[in-house]
Amino acid sequence: MIGIDIVEVSRFGNRQPEEYLGKIFNRSEIDYINAKPHKAQTMAGIFAAKEAVVKALGLGFTAEMVPCDITVLHDGNGCPSVSLDCKEIRISISHTGGVAVAVAVVL
């Protein structure tokens, strides 16, 4: 299955990632976001990746599956991956100007 999502960067505006702790982002994601110069773009990209993952799984966010259940990691080269116990998933994230987009493929 494949999932895709696009997010307007302005949705995150000048907000700090800590405002979303426990709702959308977990601690490791917030640490990654805080290390980046363009925080709103980074937040939008990670959120788009989480949305793409639930779409690829054929789910949606519910009380049983919240954005913090999906962890988006980045290796030393910035390559994103997803930490989710149940499936092997590949993701790609891109952002430019006012939008961020992500694609997820469940293998």
C-alpha cells in the first residue's frame, strides 16, 4: 500500500515544536526539529510523513492511533525512516516554500 500527504507549512507558522509534544511529535522528533534552521518546514514534513503512513496502512488517526505512535527518525545523512512495530515502511519527505509532502510505502 502507498500513502501520500501534503501539508501547508503555514499551518505550523512560528510555533515551537514543544507546543505539540505528546500530541503530534515525540521527544526525539522535537530534538531533531530544534536542530534545524527551518523549524516550520521540518514540522510540516514530519507531520506529512505520519499522515502518509496512516494512509498507507489504511487507517486514520483515532484514539487508538495518534500521531505520536509513529516516530519519524533521520539517519546521519538526513534520510528519514519510520519506527512502527507492526510493519516495514519506507518513507520520503520533501519540502519547498510553503508546502511539505511525504510518501509512505508499506512493504
